Amino acid sequence: MNYKDLKPSDFISIPKGEKLKARVLELDVKNSTEIFIFSEEEGVYTCLIAVDSDTYKLPDINGLFIRYEQFAVLGSEMKQYISLECRTKSYALIYTEILKEILSEFDNSALELLKVIKKVISKWRHFLAQPKIQILKESEIIGLIGELMFLSKLINNLPEDALSSWTADEGMQDFTISGRFIEVKTSTRAMHEHIINGLDQLLVDPNTSKFILSLLISPSKSLNSISLPKIVQQCSDPLVDFPEIFDMFFKKLLNRGYDVRDQAHYSEFLYEYRRGAYFIIDEPFPKLTSHQLVGPLNSRITKVRYNLDMDGLPCKDFISTDLKCVFDII
């Protein structure tokens, strides 16, 4: 059977016998790779993938057991395999998704199998160690997509430094780059109009500069649509050669409320990019801050929110403008 059709019930429906019986999984491109699945006892699911060597260290992950084992197909010599085993029935669906992701990545890329396994396991590790978190609301999905669109641009320019500048999970500005602060505002509106949360969200401290990146997207069903899982992969793929940074990326995603176990749900929210622009918050920029008040705010006023229309203000285009141009010259 093709690996893309794999589901938990395919393990337990294998007939049992005196010898271990397994079902063959087939890849589309690398179809000479031997892959078997079986279940020796109820609630235990195993996948074997043939490898040439057992010298490389295998990753570990909560709930799964990954190790080298030797098996022989009836009438053949012993061969080396990587065994990926799930011993918890409640993990069966997630385990199946992890397997399919590993096999898909291996089949459709030039990466070696072990590198693919390490990449996928690193992605899932933090989420399996935590209880499920609440699904993001659509407004939160849109906001996170915007942050990741900018992060992707940073990664392509500075892969080793980009993650440390993404500070949204720390309750600070969305991005901090050498004394420059970037607030990412993403909307499905037709114009650069956004809600500003807090009286001093646009306050600029001395010897610093602050920008708003305004991104406009709209619901879409085209093949080139943006989804949260797609932009997550777009950010993570260039980091695969930097294991610690790759790991940090998914930690930050978890802190921002994104759980890869819900990626099928998030894949249903599709958008297309319309336009985007950087706006510098300088003296003439329209804003409301505590410095503009004649006196202190009444203690009974606990929160200030206002709409800001930035259409027509000086800006730099998000796609065509080089990052250095934005933060050094604008």
C-alpha cells in the first residue's frame, strides 16, 4: 500500500501467524526503499525502514521508541533497519502522522533518511511532551501568519540570528533587531488600517526606532494559498542544518499557541497575500501616546484601543524592499 494511505487500523488488520507478518509500504519516488509495518501485540505499532548503516545516533521523543534492529525477509539475509515504534494506543493517530511526514519528506527531497527523521522528530518533540493547547482563533491565525511571513524573510537573510529577534512569545514587541522594534499587523481588510492596543504601543524610546509592518491578506482557495502549516514549513526548512535554532523555532511556536498536532485544522484556513508595507513611527506619524496627554490618565480607564488608518502614509514595500534598506535608510 502507498504510505500516503496509511492509517492506524492498517497495523492491527495484519493477520497474525507463527512468523512475524508485515505489510509493505511503498514510496512514490524512492520505491526501492524497503518499508514494513506491523503490530506484534495490541496497542504496539512498528514501522521498519531499511538503512545501510547503524553508526549514527538516533533522536528520541516522548511516546516513541526509535532504534536500529536487524530483520530478514523470508528467504533473504539479515538487513539493518530503523525501527520506529509506538507503544501507546492513544498516540496511534499522531504516530501515523509522524510516519507519513517522515516518509513524504524522504521521498520528495534529497535529504538522507536519518536527517529527515531528526528534522521531523525535532519538530514534534515539544508538542508531544505537552498537553494539547487551545486551538487558535482565526484572528490569531492571521496574526501568526503575518509574523511568520516576516520571520521567513529574516531567516533567508540571517538564518542564525533571525530566531533571537522574534520576541513576540516573550510579551514584547513582535521583533527586536539591534534597537529597532517591529510590530507586525496583519489584516484581511482592503486597506492599511489596524487596531492599536494600548496607549504606548507606538511610543518610541530614545535611541531606538520603531516600525509597523502592515500585511494585507485575503481568504483564498487557490493552489498558491498561504496557510499556517505552509508558512511554518517555509520558515523551518532553511533551519534544518542548524539543529539548535530549528529546535528554538518550534519552542517559540508552542509559546505562541501553535500545536503541530492541529496542523490539519489550520490547513483549512487559506489566504493569499495582497500587499504589505513598512511604516516608520517617527514624529509626524499619527499615534496616541502618554507623552501627548496633558495630565495622567484617569485610574478608571484601564485599557485604550484605537483604529489607525495608514493608507497614503510614506512607506516601503514589503516584497521588493531589502531589509537593510528598511532598517538603515527608511
